[in-house]
Amino acid sequence: MTLRIAAVQMNTQDNKDKNLETAERLIDEAAGMGANMVGLPEMFNILGLPDYYDNGAEEIPGRTSEFLARKAKEHGGKAQAPR
């Protein structure tokens, strides 16, 4: 099996909905180009400023982890996050 990795860069905003939409588009684009592993920025779902940390926090499983699991399943992969 060949491993093709895509490293995604995105301009995270202070709007989680918009960030997840952008991540979805970029994941789909990378998978469409043959990537079977996609790396997202560590704080892709919230703007990386301390003011947004509390607003962006989620339980696991939660909205973002469920989103990642759904996208991984859709493209035949697995979701992994750092501990």
C-alpha cells in the first residue's frame, strides 16, 4: 500500500461552522487527489487566540471529533488526534 499524505493549511476564523466547512472541502479535495492521510492544523476548528478557547472547547465525542470520524469513514480512513 502506498501512503499519500496531504498537509492542509487553512485560514482559521472565529466561526466554527465556517472552519468545519472549510476543513470538509479541503479534506474532500485532498482525498480526491489520492491522499489517504490528511493532516489538519492543530486548532483548525477555532481561531487560535486564548479568548476563543473556552468557546471552542468540546466534549469527546463531540461535534468536531464526530465530524472527523465521519469524514474518515467517508473516505475509507481513520481519524486520529494527538493526546
